[in-house]
Amino acid sequence: MTVSKKIAGAAAAVALSLGAVAGSAQAEDKLNYSWTVAGESDYIFRGISYNAEDPHVYSYLEFTYNLFYLGLYTTNMDYGGSLGPWEQDIYLGIRPTTGPISWDIAAWWYIYGNPNEPGAGVTPGTTDVWDSDYIEFRVGATYSPITNLTLGATVWLTPDQDYGSTENVSYEGSIAYTLPQMHIFTPTLSALVGHSDSGTNKFYPTGYWLGEDSYTYWNAGVKLAVDKFWMDLRYWDTDIDTGDPTLDDWADSRFLFSAGVTLP
């Protein structure tokens, strides 16, 4: 099945999801916010290092009103000189519920600083646009069959946006279990497995993900929370094998440590 057909099928699923949540109950009529500031030993995006295997600092600032939310994600990053030295994401979505299912449906806009981007702007004499910013759509659902256990499924849909991205679709499944409090810590065990199928275009003739058109990624770890503070130790890996040692290093197995605070 082609990526276009997979995206069309996933888009149909999104439409059905939107129809299902249209009549869901409204949340409290109040504006709220949450702000997370954290440091991490590497910036991993779907199993791939986006900061040359170096630490980064990031901020999540999110505002919620009824079912709706608006978020800003900011971080330093370095993706081989073609993306960076910073990333600013803006995302907008809704989080309704239908029965036992909690939904998360949103659009993300990824914005990058690109001082080393080749031919920034429009290449003279062509219509080639070297703009790495791109938009992606997400539909996710979570379900808790028993207390403290959460199961999740997410689909990410990315239209073809020239240099920014080929068309691609990523599927993710997750599981998390919160253990009883141990002394001052509340531990949560979690794991995720994902798979991405990428199309091609003139900028990415063999695929978007380090030149690959399809790969699988996964992680597992434990998060320890103490009031508003938390730390997380996680193992990441992918099945990417490009034959290029540098590129393969960015997608190899690694332990990721992060720590931060979430307000208010």
C-alpha cells in the first residue's frame, strides 16, 4: 500500500473520530495553563537524535479552555546543520472524551532556525523552495481498562511539503502503569512502539527519515515524580541501518535521561 493510500485511510479515521467526539460533554469553562521546563541528555524525535547526540533544554507552555488547547514547544537543536540551532513548535487541538476513550486531535506547526540551510529561500531560476518548516496532523486516543493502567494509540499524518517533509504517516502504540508511591516518589513505567512510512520527493528521493522510507522505533523507561518535579530514564532504539556510520549513530540505541518541573 502506498503512503498516499495510508494517509487517505488514516485521514478517514480522523474524520470518523471527529464525528464521534462532536457530541461529547464540555469540560469546565475555565482558562488554565501548564508549563514544563526540562533538560535532557539528547533530543530524540521518533527514535532519531535531533541534537547531534548532545543535551538540550526545552519548554512546553500550554493553555487549555474547555476542550481546546494551544501549546508552544521551544528547544535548542542541531540536526546535522540543516535544522537548528532552535525549534519552535506551535500546536492547536482538542481533547474530548467519548465514554471511556480520551481523544487528542491536533495540528502541529514545526518551525526551525536554519542558518546553514542550502539555498535558503527560492533557488534562482527554479521554483524549488528550501523551507524546512512543516505542518503535521495528529489523532490520538487513550483508554484505561483498570486503575493506573493507560493504553494509547496515535496516528501522525504529514502532507508532502517539499524540503520541509515528504508525505508520511506514523503509527504509535503506548502503555503506561503508575505504581504505588514509594517514599516520596510516584513511579510510572511506560513503553512505546512506533512505525513510520515515508514517501519520496525531489528533495528526499529515498525517504525522509535519514534517507529511509520506512522504519520502526521504540522506547521503555520509568518516570519518577515528586510533587511538581520529575525525572525520567528511558531506553530508545530503532531498526534503521543506512550503512552510513554517522547517520546510524543518530538512530542507534541509547539511554535518555531527563529531569524537569511542571507548573503550576
